[in-house]
Amino acid sequence: MSSMTSEEKISDEKIRDALQSCFDPEIPVNIVDLGLIYGIDIKEQGSVKIRMTLTALGCPLSSFLENDIKRKVMSVPGVRDVDVEVVWDPPWSPEKMSKDARQALGI
């Protein structure tokens, strides 16, 4: 039996909403619309694992972005721990961006 109330139920949608407030510091589009989020794994104990990539290998602001993600996902009720795993396969490409992101960037 879960000790979380229905108000604390963590959902993929709530995590994505939090992630939409995270922006790549070099691109004025949120990381969800950029197509950087490859997966969200939510455990019953309030642990969330985010699988993501970056637009470029060796991005100098990767630690800033990772800390921003952790801070914002931790603000979701019921989240007790956040792990961010940066992966490079499959590599990111502009085709992964949402239609809105491509329009915002004039692509």
C-alpha cells in the first residue's frame, strides 16, 4: 500500500511540466521541446530518473542544466530523489525538436 496521497501521485505529465521550465542556456527553447528528454522513469518511492541528451558533446553548461533539472523536478510533490543520466545514443539532431520549437527557432 502506497503512503502517497492522490495529490502526491507523481506522473509523467507532472515531471514533463517541470522539465518544460528548464531551458538550454544557449537556446531559447525548453529541453522537452528541444527533444533532449529520452525517458522518465518514476519509482513508487518518489525516485525519478531522467534519461536525456545534450545538443552538443562537451556542452560547457551541462552541469548547470543538470542542477536546474534536479531542482525543478524536486519541486514536484512526492518527488524525493532525482537522478539525471546524460546519454549520447541516439545522438540529438534538430529533427528531435517539436514543431513549436522548430518554428520558434526558424527551422
